[in-house]
Amino acid sequence: MNRHHIPNEAELHPMTSASALRRRATTIVAVLLGSSALVAAPVAGQQVAERLEADLSSDTGPVHGGASGTLYGLYDARLPSANLVEGIALRTVSTKAQDGPQHPGADALEVSTLLTDASGGDTYIYMTDIYREFPYAWKTGTCEQSVASYLDKIRMQTEQVRAMPVRYRDRIVFAPFNEPEGNMFGDGVKSCNGVGWQKNPTAFFDAWDRAYRAIRQILPGARIAGPNTSILFDEVKGFIAHAVKNGTVPDVVTWHELSNPATVRASVRKYRAWEDTLFAGTPLQGRHLPININEYAHNYHTSVPGQMVQWIAAIEDSKIDADIAYWNIDGNLSDSAVQANRGNGQWWLLNAYRTMSGHGLTVTPPHPDESYTLQGLASFDPTRGQARLLFGGRSGGATIALTRMPASFGTTARVRVREIGWTGQLGDAPPPLVVAERAVPIRDGRVDLAFGTGDLPGLREESAYEVVLTPDARGARSIAPAIPWRQDYEAEAARRTGTGLTVRGPEGSPKDVGRFHTSGGYSVEGFTTGANAGLDFAVDVPRDGRYDLRVLASTFNQDPKAVAQGPTNIFLRIDGKAIGETELFLPLGYKPSVLDHADTAVTLTEGRHVLTLATRSLDGKRRTQGNALVDRITLSLADTAPDTRYEARDAWLTRTNAGADAADAVRLDKGDAATFWVYAAQDGPARLTVESDGDGMAGLAVNGRILARATRDAFLFGGVNKVTLTGLTGTTRLHRLRVGSAPASPARIYEAEAATIAGVARIMPATLASGGRAVFDIGGAPGNGNTLTFPAVTVDRAGDYALTIRYSNDEQSKATHYNPDPLARIARISVNGATPVLATFPNSFHRNNWWEMTVPVTLRAGTNTIRIAGEEQPNRDGRTLASQQWPGVLLRSRFAPNIDHIAVAPMPGSKAPATH
């Protein structure tokens, strides 16, 4: 869990001299402080050039896709949504022992069903997390007694896995130890014998052998991972040597990298050299074992595409698996998921990573093996005729060169560039923004893209970028996008008026990776109850029109000043005028400086304006309540396009006979499928238009619901939706999918306070609820009668409907370390007395912070009854409760979420049959 140790530079490079360390530190600082100057600052009279090259004639092996893993990233069998899991092809999840007390949620055998069904990934069980605290509270007497007791728990966990259906059991990997040097076999008071295993490995090696054999005795074919150290210590070589000698070699070799991206490559190279030496003359000779770096990256990196792409490049180059570390809350794909079904910029980066197909390419960055510099990864798929490149890590100008291009590209290539932006740790993000699309000449087998010149924008260090290169076939139906105007304005550079606003920082940086990333490294705090202050942003817009305004901000949910209201309200004014003054609510975060965004729209005339964020309305009658900080604002010209295009080149393909595709189309024969990941800003109806030609027919499914051929209207969930086109007859040449608005069939809304309330469930004031009131305390002990029932939900036709629940959930367990430990809540939803459907609602960080989540239900024509209940879910045995086993430790909620209202709307289509 990496809760005790962040390796320093000397530990990462124990043989490095002090002078070399100083040189390395100087290099890192120069990159950090001078990244913008690398383009503009002259060196010996010339501009420094940054150049990254991808060689299209190279082949580093099939795209591996291993960097999408997560530690504690799934909460249960339903959270996050299957769309978010499948949409990044989640490959590995490391998580706690089933019914373990380490954190709420993330029980291995529950999350494994979600992972296996959605993406076919492997679940690594941290078997040690059957204990509480960290270092673990595992001692039961002497070292031998403690090991014997732990082996009993290992056997119990293995028996649980043996009882699983084969399709789930086969995707389990056992990790019997976690960071043994700081835990069971370290030198602390909770260690086995007080002697660190690196000094004397006898006790650890003996425990490893016994654990290995105990697992294999119950499950002969079980996969076992280890040693799971906090870094790749030199002593791990001795561990592997011992395991080879004693027949206990792990099936997957694991360690953690919580340092910087460049260390990944160096560590893998070092370990592979050990294998070559130690396996020589043994049955393992010539083999390289799978590697999972099952904890990587830190707070400064996670959620930030420009940082994470550097890690992904190193992991993909090494052809290994890796799990993003768990520094914050569980169940959110390690800072990738937002709410239940939304993704931030990091999620879309991982989605773009999964879209790579074919084989990897050799990429030469300007600074090989140096972190916090321009890095990238690339692929080429000859069948699809496309090359893909992901890169990032610096600001300013750079040249991206695609060299030694195949003759199949001809003399001209079509290039599309998308920016995968940072939207805050908790900020919902739409698909990446197209910033350039054009035909480019191929000269001497290469294409050079000079970012920061012409129509190619300068790079942003926080963003990652995707380049897709395809042949520019004559007559290709490409539509050049209109690139919207956009400008950021940093809060620390704005003018502060009144009293109380101060600059906060510096926040995270390469020298302080434990702190969170913020734009520019600073923010402005002091938007607080009782303050009389304002922050003036001087802006300049290119033309008259409507602009989208995004405020990147945070209200710490545990701040005493946030207790009463939740989100902090502030007031937006344009040019100091009361006309058009808007009240904004700055979103909540689970820690200070964990950022989300509040969005609105403003109408501006061409030229200069002052946008003010104030703690009081201009007339003084309304005032801020709470305590928030602001990182920056972003103005962008509002998008007026009637729909959103999803190009066939980005679809995920499942085909039996993959013939070469045209430059702008994908061929689908009978049984072939193309999947798009479609974004919706909110739950509701949408119209889908398929642009295709050919003699075939294809069927369309949305989130597993097959649409009738006569209609292309669908209900989309807020966030990420899976849209699949499947060939039915003949051949379909798919060009693109368009998603636009559909004629709205009005949803019927039912307020919770007007429904039937039973037991101790109660109506309470809630200022941000739709009617100013909501229903709380639904649920309790098993068999309770504290329910909320909507007795008269009326629909015209029988069929499937979207039940959209506006809810809040602020339940949080007392943390034993830096993880805040918010709980998700499970609602038991029963329609017309039928067996309840379980739905898991993520934490919204405050009882007055309302989110929406949709659950499909089947209703009969006329009047229906919908009952919502809650109770603590039992342990794996179906009988015992965590609250009984661990009294005083909040592990499973007894409650359903608080309910503001429900909305019911038609859900077109029919549910597709299960495929497993």
C-alpha cells in the first residue's frame, strides 16, 4: 500500500555518487523551471530544439497495454461502471483480501467479477490486507506463531478462491506479502523478529516458501506474485536466487515504483539481467517472467495526462503490467474515474492508449531515460493502415517526427492531433479535443510536425497529445474541424481586491511528488464565510459571442466552514455590473487542493473585459458560505456544432477476417463489430446517426441495449457510453458515428419528500436539493423497515425505463493513514415488489452535494411502485457482517444514499443477451 515509505534519490540509486546526485537534481530543476524557455531561450546563439521521433519501420512487438492497471481502483461488483473498466481495457487490479478491514470496499472476490466480465483482467489479492492498520497489526505472539496464524488466513483466502466459478478463479493472482521490508519482515515493532529481511532474509524466505506451498497445495495451478517490495532492492536478486533453488519462483514478479518514470526502464533492465544470470542452467533458462509494477506514480502525477504519459511510455516500452498507486480514495480507478460513470483526462488518456493496435514502434525522445521531459509511445497497425502516437511532458514548441514511413502511405498523409487535457483530479472530461487536422506531404519517407508554429499549438506540460496518421486517400470524406479559441487565466496572476485572498503554494512538483498538481503550481485561497473580497481576471476575447467559462477550484469537504452547505458559493460578475451576475458553487474535494471544475456560460463582446469572482453579490444581500480556493479559469468559444463526431478510425474492432481498411472507413462483415466510447454531459436522450455505405446491414447497441432498426434514438448515461455497431449481412463500410440531441420525451420527476417514508427515514432541509428538502437515513440493520417508496410512478407503455436518482452520500470511515476512506452506499431498488436490484452510489463528499446516477428498470403500463431500501451487505459467507467482526471500524454502509428526487424516462431498445 506504500503507506510508509517514499524512496529518496539515494535509495533509488544506491551506487550513485553525491556529485552525480547533485547533477541529476540540477537537471531536473532545469527541466522544471526552464521547460518553456527550452524553445525560446538561445543557447550559443541558437534556439534549443526539442525533437521526438517515431520510426514506422520498427517493430518492438505487439502493443502490450499493461499500464492501465490500478491499486484499489474498484469498489465492488458495480462501481465504477463497467463502461469505465472496459473503456480502458483494465488489465490488472491489486486489491484487498476479501472481507479484509484495511479499507472500506475493494473486496477482492467482489471486484474480480466486475473486472473479469468487463475487461477480462487479472485480480491480484493483497492477502496481507486481511489485517487492519499499516504496518499491519498481525502479530499473535512469537515470529513463528505469527507466521503460522497468517498461513491459516492464507489457506482460508485460497479456499475462497477455489470455490469461485472457473471463469473468475482463473483470473486471480495471489500476492502473499506486501512491502515486507517495512511490514512483517522489517525492523519495526510490528515485524516478525525485529530484523529486516534485507539484513537477514531467513525468516522472510521461510515464510515465502511456506505461503507459496500452502496456496499451491489447495490450488495447484494458482498464480502467485512476489516479492512485492516497495522498490527493486538489490536484495531481490537474492530472493529470486532462493526461489529458484527451492522451487518457489513467483509466477509474476512484483515490486513498486513510487519515484519517477525513468526509473521504470532502469529497474526492468536490472531485473531482466538478474533473470538471465540466475535462470542459466535451470529449467527457467531463457525465460523472462511476467512483471507487474503493482504500485506506480504519485499525487503529482495521477490524473495529469502530461505526467502519466511519461509513465505509460516507460511501462509500454518495457512490455510489463503496472498498477497506478492508491494514494487517495478507492473505487475511482486510481484517480481516473469521476462519480460512477465519468472519466477525467487520465481516463481518456488510458482510453487512447487502449485504442493503439498492431505493434509498437521505436520512439526516440530528446532526453532518453530522463523524467519530466518530452516522452512518448507509438504503434502501427498495418491492417488498419494507421499509426498512433501518444506524447507529452513539456511546454512550448517541439517537433514530432514520424520517420521511415511505409510506401502504403503514398505521398500524402492525413494527420489528426488531439489534446488530452487535465480537468482536475475530480473533473469530468469530454473526449480529447481535436486541435489540428490536415493533409501533409510525405518527404523522404517522413512527416515533421512542428508544434508551436503555424496551426499546430504549443504544447502544454499538463496535457498529453495523440497523433493519428493515415493515408490521405483521394476523395476521403474528411471534415476539417473548427478549432475553438481557448485561453487560461491563472488565479495567482489575477488582481486581488478586498481582504482575505492569499496565494497558496507551491503545490506539487517533480521535487515534491507527494503534493497535488495545480496549474502553475499555485492557487488563490480565502473564498470563505465572512470574507469581503474579489479576484479580477483581465480577459481579452477575439469576437462577440457566447463563451464557456470553467473555474478550476476546490472546497475541502472536511473543512469546518463547509459543514453547513457543502460546495462554496461565490459570485461571478462581468465588468463590475450587477446585470447578469451569476452565483457559482465551487465543487468539493476529499483533500485540500484536490480540484474539480464549476462551469457556466457568459456572453461577451470582442475585446477586453474583467471577470470577477467575489465573496459577496454586488448588492451585498448574498454572501459566500464555505471555504474554497481557485486555481485558474478557462474561457473558450462555445461549441455550436449540432452534434459530435466519432470517427471510424478510433473505433475498437472485433473482426474475424480483417482485410485492409480504407483511409476513412472500416470494413465490417457479418459478425464484425466496431465499438465507440461516446460521451454525454448528462443522463438523457440522444440521436445517433451512422454514416456508412456498402451493401451490408448493421445493428446498433448502446450500453448493451439493441436499438430497433427503425430508430436511432437512445438513452445515454452521463459520462461514458459504449456504442457498438455489428455487421448483420453483407459488407458495411463505416465512416463515422454522429451523436446529437434527440426530441426529448419529458422525464417525469418525483420528489422524495412527497413519497412514502417508513421507519426512521426522515425528511430534512437541504438547501441545494431541488425542493429545498430531501430524504435521509434510508436503511439500517439487516431487515430494517426504514424505506422510501414512490407509490405512483406512472408511465404510458410497459417497457424499460431509465430511473435517474438524484442523491447524496457523505459517509466516511475514520482513516488510519492518508487515505480518506469515504464509503459508497448500496441502494436496494424494488419495482412492484420484485426482487431488489442493487445499485452502488459513490460518495459525493457532502450530504448537500447532489449527483445523479441512472439505473435501468422495467415498468408496467400505468401505475408502478418503486421502493428504495438499504442495509449492510454480508461478508462472503452470506451470514456474518463486517460490523460484527470489526466493531467500531466502518467498512460497509448500512444505508442507501440520501434521495432528493427520481426521474423516469423511456429507455429505447432491448437488452442484449449475456455473452458469459
